Amino acid sequence: MPQTPALLRFAFEHASDGMLLTDPKGVIRMVNDAFIRMFGFSHEEVIGQRTGFLRSPYSTQEFYEAMWKSLREKGEWKGEIVNRTKQGGEKTCFLTISSIFSESGERIGYHGVEIDLTERKRLESQIIQGEKLAAIGESVATLVHEIRNPLNGIAMNIYMLEQNGESERHWTEEERESIHLISREARRLEDLVKNVLTYARNVELHYEQVMLSEFLEELEELLIFQSEQRDVTLDVQIDPNKMTGRFDPDQMKQVMLNLVQNAIEAAEQGDRREVRVHADVREDASWRPISSSGRVILFEVANTGPAISDEVRTNLFRPFFTTKPQGLGLGLATSAKIVRQHHGVLDIRDAEQPPFTTVFTVALPA
């Protein structure tokens, strides 16, 4: 390979996307640090390998043959590819390969650029799932309305029976207990219908320009008593900078109350009982699926306590899924729906900073 000029070499080595240079047969001669971070291999493990060593089960023989045909005939190839990492995981990347020619016109190698799409794909998947749930929600709202009318009739007649029975004293003890049981279950069903209807309806959002520090201060006031009662340290990190965000403060307060209350309950089960709440405005290309500029408002709720299993995590935002002995399992589902209505994403991940185990993130377009 010809020696790369110092400026081009510096740009290659310090690029934020993964880059590699190969010879005409696809043997890797050089990679940058971003490539190493992306796939987890060391420079020594990569140099001298053919690019096929990154091949995952998703990349078929036909896929690679089409890629090489395009390189031979057109001198370039671009498209999505799933590569494997050293740890056995998978990375979805947008790969661009360009031919490198000598001054005489001879092809002497290839230059590849790998852009990591894994986070973007995950966010897009969540948005698509949210749209599906929204469609289901509309159908549920219609069904709930149909259930509510006869339920109201049942409740009214039970009330009349209770009043007549008590006044005329002609119910036996067994009959009275049966009527009370029906009444209690009817009220429970009415509460269930109300909660389902709340989840199914699209709330009309009232956007305001909100000072994030004031929003968190109000949140802390509402939750400090609950955290003290459970002996959990509530650390609300309020940035002195006057950052603002545009969202519906009442609806987002409902979301954050739910997330922090859940975090407090989880932290109560651990040796270190801590919950940390933080808000920020950041700009990152990985958030472009929800914000064209990548600029987002981020709310983060981190807690100590037991880690959440993969099985629970998969179902956590689904309606009627709960790990608690009581409750309908609509709190997180409703919170996720409110965030989606803001065109944002509610996500969960493992915490990177001990002693915290779990972090919930709300990302809204800024």
C-alpha cells in the first residue's frame, strides 16, 4: 500500500466511524480506533484477516457474491450489513466500500467506512412497536365503551338491591354477602375499565416551554416523603444552567412520577437504597430517529436494587404486564404512550455506574 499522507492518515485514525483499508483480495491492512471499539477486536487480531471474518449468519454467501460483483464492475458498494463482534454479538452497520486506484489506474485496494446503526435500529423498532400499540389502543377504546354501558346498568341495579335489602331486612346473611361480593367486583371492574380507557385514549397535549430545574424541583417535592418513608435516598440532580424544553408538563409529570415511584420500590429491595434523577439537553447523532438534529431532552432515572431480567425487560412496557402482586400493569404502558405522543422514546438499560443497576431514559425532541 502507498504511504498515506500525514493529514489523511490523521483523519483516518481519528474518524468517529469505523474505517478499514484492504488489499485487492480483501485482506485488512489498516483499521482505525473507532473500528476497534465497534467490534471489540484488537489491531493484532484484525490486521491480516480477510473482511469475511466479521461475517454473521445474516450475511449469506449470495450477499457477499453480490457485494464483490458490484466492487469488480462498479468499483464501489454500499448498503446495510450485519457483522459480528468479538463478544459474539451483532452490529448492524451501513457500509460503504470504495476502490483505491494507483496513478496508473490499477486497483490496489479498498477503503471501507462502517457506520454503526444498532442504536438507530433499536429506536426505530420501538417507534414501530408504539404505532402498533396505538392502533390496538383505538380498538380497545371502542370495546371498553361497549362494556361500560351494561356495567353501569349492573352497578345501578346492585345498588337498588342493596338499598332495598337493607331497608326491608328480607335478605338472608348468605344472600347479603353475595350481593356485596357482586357489588365489590363490579366496582373493581369499573376501575379496570377506567384505567384501560385512560391508556387507550390519546391525550391532548398542551406544550409549554418548561424550565427543567423547576420541573425537577416540583417532582422532588412530590416524591421526597415517599422515599423517606421507604428509607431510600432520592438524589434529584438539578443543573444550575437554565435549560428549557418544550413538552406537556402535566403529562410528563405523570410519566416521571411513575418512573421514580417504580425506582424507589426497586431500590427498597437492595442493600444500597438510592435513586438518582437527572435532566439534560444533549445533541447526539444516535437520537436522529426521533429528532432530525439529534438534539433531545433527556430525563434519566437510575436506581439500585435487583437487576431486571431479559424476559421482564422485553414485556415491561406492554399493557397488563406486571411483576407486582397488585396493580393492573398499565403504569409503564401509559407512560410509554405519553412519551410516544411527544414523538419521543422511553427506554431501559443496565446502569454503567455502580451501585446503580437500572436506568430508565425518556428522550424527547428538543
